[in-house]
Amino acid sequence: MTAEHPHALLGAYALDALGRADRAQFTAHLEACTLCQAELAEFRETARRFGEVERPSD
């Protein structure tokens, strides 16, 4: 992870697709970044809604 704002990693974090080191660094960042906290909540809400969508029958 670079020293720049890690916003681009948010999607991968939400999908649990980061490596151990990047995940740990992003988790630490998330504790202090309200912007990323809000976006993560939005990602999770979207994922929850996808789970509610009925699939068409074959």
C-alpha cells in the first residue's frame, strides 16, 4: 500500500480480497478515515441488497 490515500483499495477490502499486510494497513486507515468508513457502509448495504434480489427461474 502506498503512502497516498488508499481509497482505491476499498472495494477489495470490502470483498476480503486484500493480502494480509494490505488488509492490516487498510484496517488501521479505516479506523481514522470517516470517508472510507461511510463508503464501506455503502458497499456493504449494496451487497446486502444484491442478496435480496430474486433470481429469475429457468
